[in-house]
Amino acid sequence: MGRERVRKVLLRVVGTLFVATVYPIGLYLWRPGNCCPGDTMMLSLYLARGIFLWLAVPDPAAHRILIAHA
């Protein structure tokens, strides 16, 4: 398996982890009494990061800064 293929698989896995963790954590936080604005904001950032990692899969070299930040 080439480096490029491994990089694309890892981007998909990490992007999926970012998106998949938002829902269970969100269910806990959005109960009455558990939610604070900072937690909700961080969940939205993780969701956006996961989506943009998925979008970076076709050309990882063009999205190096996003990948390094994630």
C-alpha cells in the first residue's frame, strides 16, 4: 500500500471519528441542565473539522494545513 493510499484511509477514519463522536456527546450535553455554550461550540467545530477532512481525501497535498491542524 502506498503512502498516498494510507494517508487517504487515515483521513477518512479520523474524519469519521470526529463526526461520529458529536452525536453521542451531543445527546448527553443537550439534556436540560447539562449544556453550556462552550461545549456546544466545540462540538460544532469537531463536526466541521470531520466534514472538511472528508473533503480533503481526494487531494491531501492541497490541504496540508488542515490535516496538520487536525
